[in-house]
Amino acid sequence: MVMAKQIDLKLVLEDEDARIFMDGFNHPKVTQKKVDMFKKAREIYRNNRA
Amino acid sequence: MDKISGEDLRVRRLNNHSNIINFCSVNDDLNNFLKDDALLAQDNMTSITYLCFWRRVVVGFATLVAATIEVKQVEGPRIDGYAPNTYPSIKLARLAVDKNHTGRGIGPHLLFWVMGKFEKISKEIGCRYLTVDSKRESMWFYEKYDFILVEKTRNKTHPTFYLDMYLTRGKK
């Protein structure tokens, strides 16, 4: 039997990945796409609370 | 096949009575996880799996775990009283759709449901990022929903993405 991929619980970011992450953390971008996406997510979850 | 309306899909937590025996995605690892490991992991409180039903048949599933993001070698302000450079996240550890129902909107439905679940959790426990280790053939899917690719992992078997869920706070 093939085992499923192990779940790595820690993501380590370095160098440019770390810089991009910190820039996003300190200056999160509010886009209409994201607002709409999260609104849809809220609606779907509200209709399917598990 | 036609898209399935979101109104016809139901998401429920996996339990001892869930009939998962007929579920079959194109990925054997994911099938094996659901049938052999998911319930045990849930009993051990190491992951929780949610099933997506259409007409009482399991057509997809998603598995969530608590996770962290550690940031190395970056200068900048620290958050008082908080472990430096470690950020709380939730990991979408598994996401699969039955191979007989691919392309019918089940994957996006589950992903949006997970985002909604994230918002609920983040109101009670601090967490800001949704992370995922993607299959290579699914990278387009996460890019479509504005997940950020960790460049260092681009050429790995399972490239890693994260999504900043910051907007879920205060934006109703």
C-alpha cells in the first residue's frame, strides 16, 4: 500500500520568499477579488456548517 | 459533465458512519488517506476531514490541520509578546474530488468552504494564513485564487502556497 504524503506542519520561508511574506504581512493588499472571494466563502460556509 | 450547483452540495465532518468506500480520486495517495488514515488521525486530534456530498454520495473531501509559518532572516518590527518570526496558519492538508465528478465545481466549493471555516476559527483562535502543498498538476487552481507560491518550492513534487486571510477581519 502506498502511504499518503506526510503532512509538514511547518513552512519555513527564507530570502526572497521571506521578504515577500513580511511585506504582505505588514502591508496586506485589499483587492476587490479577495473581498468577493471571502464573501462567497462566508456564504458557502454559512449554508454548510459542519 | 455539468457543473453542480453549490446549493446541491453539502459538507459534513467525517465520522464512523460516513460511507467513503466508493470514493475514488485520480490520486491513490489521497484515496488511501481517506480510507485508511483520516478517521484515525481525527480520533488522534491531528487532523479533521470534511466530506462533500452530492445526492448523498461523497464527491470530495478536505482535511485541515493547525500549522505554522516560520520566517527567517528578515529585518523588521516584531510583535510584542509573540514568538519572533513565527506565524499561525491552517493547512489544507488534503483536497480531493472523485474522478467521476471532476470539473463540476466541487474543488472550488470545498476551497471556499474551507475559507469560510477559516474565518470562523480565526475569530476564536489567532491564525492568518491558509497554506497548502499542491500537486504539481493543481498549481493553476491555487494561483487562480490568489494563493502565493513559495518560490523555493516551485520545482518540488508538492509546491507550497499560502493565502493571506487578513481581509476576513472586519470586512463584512
